[in-house]
Amino acid sequence: MTQSLVACTLGSPFVGEVLASAHRQLGRAPHLDATLAAWPYDPATSAMALRLNAGLHALARRGTFTDLSALYAGRHTEFDRAVGEALERGEPTLLTWMSHPTQTNEVRRSSAFMAALSVLAHRHGLPFELFEVGASAGLNLLLDRYAHDLGGVPCGQADSSLRLKPQWNGPPPPRADVRVASVRGVDLRPLQLDDPLTRERLMSYVWPGDHARSHYLRRAMMLARNAVPVVDRDSGGTWLNQRLREPQAAGTMRVVLHSMVLQYLPDDELQSVKASIQGAGMRATRDRPFARIGLEWNRDRTQVLLCVTSWSGSSKDGERTILAACHPYGAWIDWLGAAESRAAA
């Protein structure tokens, strides 16, 4: 099972074993087996196996099946026995998890966004209006409320209870005053952080045993209680077209953010998002510049690249820069800074 190997590569042999066991035991859940066999999307880009893993993790966290909970707690290693029982008896719950896209809200990715904003702040010196596509619960929209250490360069709120320090390789980003004037996001299924089931859902997408990710997510959710970000329910293309046509104050820079979301968009929706961004770029001026920051897989899914494209009226295509290669969950950043490309994102 390919996703089992991917999980091991990304640092979770346990999840790799869970997925391998699920593959072996899938016959015990015939409806789930049929759903996976007829899966209408690309299994990798739609994170098919990771949806299943999150569903199993949720059952383990709830204590629904004692043997599965004991497996996740490290009290035994009988993967086939525990996972097989969960597949057979928990099939309805797992089918529900399969019907929803992953919504991880990896807050460590906000450090990559902050590094890119530092580049834009260094160039333009303007406050930002941030718009995030696929914002989920909006935790990454609170990036200026977190304390970031970016290769030794401090950024964000120095006294924040959430301190993020990705492993940094390469030269540091420029020192700049990143000022966020406003934030707003969009998602087809926004998550409400005041709902305990939502918080449990987000925790279930964190791989078992990954204490760092669990810690950062809990801290971010606690901070969000006093600063609930606005996340609208809508399609990204429609929402962006409306938001980006609203008047932009002179002396501000608009920025569209997205991380690990483009792979989930149907082609027509993806083209709509790109058209809205291109349109805003062509309307940009020197005192009303515009930028797009993306943290996404490259075309052959070998690297997650942090890219920024900015417009200020000098070119309709904008200036595109590949700033870094990053860990998918933000654990490390290989900073490039000045390497430029005109290739499509």
C-alpha cells in the first residue's frame, strides 16, 4: 500500500503499520472495501488512506474499541487483530470519515507563510490584508499571534504562548516588520473551534505519537478562543472573485494564502481560483500591490515548495519566486530565498 510507505517516509512507522494492516483486513468491511475500490479521485492527491487513518485514530481516541485504543496507546502490537475488529464493527463511522476531505490545520506551516511575508514586507514595507483559501478552522490566519524563530530571525508576537521554531537550513529570511491589518478565510466546510467535536476531529488528523504536532495544535486552538478568525463557507473561486474586487485601501498589500489545498480542488474550481488571482494581479498598482503565497506539492509530488508571486503594476504575469522547500507539516524549511522561476504553480 503506497500510503503506508509514505507515512513511514514522513516519520510515522506506526501509521504505516496501521495502513498496511487495514489493507490486509479490508475484506472485513465490505462497504468500505467497495468505496475504496470505486474511489473516484486520485488516491494520493485526495489523501484517501490518510482519511481512513484519521477515522481509525478517532475511534481509538474515543475508546470505542478497547483493543484498538490499546494498540494506539502502545500496549500491544497486534495490528491485524485490533484494526480488523475496528474495520468490521466501526465501518459506518469510517465511511463518514472517508466522505470528508482532510482538514489538518498544521500550524507549523504558518512559519513558512511568515517567512514569505517577511520577504514581501522587506520589499514593500506595507501592512497586509490576508485571504486564505481552504482555511478550515482558520488557525493559520492567526500567524502574527504566534512567536516564530525563522533561522534566528524573530517574527510575530514575542510573548505568545505558541512558539514555533522550524528546523532551518540555509540563510535566514530578511528582517522585516510584518504587519497584518486584517485576515479572512474561506472553506467549503469551515470548522468551528467552539465545538468539541471539531477540536476532536482536528486532533484525530494528527498522527498518534506525534507529540509536537499535538502540542502546537492544542496551543493554537487555545489562542483562537480569544481571536476567532472569520472563515466563510463558500467555494474558493467564487469567494476570491468577490473579495478581491472589493476596494483595496491605498498603502496596503493584499495577499492570498493557500497550503496543501490545490490538490483537493476539482479542475474547474482550480481554474476559477487561478483566474481570480490573476485578475487581482493585473489590477495591482504600486500603492496597491498584490501577492500570492502558496505552500504546495510540486507537479511530480517530490517536494513541497513555498512560492510567492507578486504584482505591483509592472508586469501582468507578476514576479514568481521559489523561496523554499518545506516539510509537508512544517517541521523544517530549506530556504532558497532568491531562486526565481516563471513556471506555472
